[in-house]
Amino acid sequence: MEIADKDTNLWENVKIIFEDKCINLFNNIEPDYDNNCFKGYTLNDCLNIAKENGYKKGTILVLSESYLDGEVYRYGNYLDNEWYRIGKLAGFA
């Protein structure tokens, strides 16, 4: 497990899971030509969305998928305020 950057841009399909809730987001990904990347939700955005939807404490699981691959992140796993990348996905194609 590695600590993830909270400003990591996530893939197209994002699910935020905490306290028996699942929030499914679909990024409107647009090119950021100035920085040669895509704009989308970040892990920090996911934390803010979870807080807006009632998250107080505990772990948050984020699944970030594209058609071919993806990643799994967890927040608050060790009772700290860090994001960890805990796995990879094969995507949903």
C-alpha cells in the first residue's frame, strides 16, 4: 500500500463508498491543455463529497475505473487523514 496524493485525478467512473452508502459519479473529463492532462474528480473532491453526504469518521473506499483499468483507494484506514492506493482493477469493458 502506498500513500496516494489527494490531488490525484481519477478515472471516468468514480464510486465513493462509506457507512453503507454508495455515491456513483461520472466525470465530465475535459482536456487541460496547459498541463497536458485531464480534469476530473480528485481524491480530495471525493472526501468533500462524502462529508457533504454525511461522512463523519471511519473509512472511505473509492473505486476509480475506466473502460480498461482502474484503481482502489481508501481513506482513514489507519485512523489517519491519508489516502492509500490499495489495489488495481481490470476496468469495466
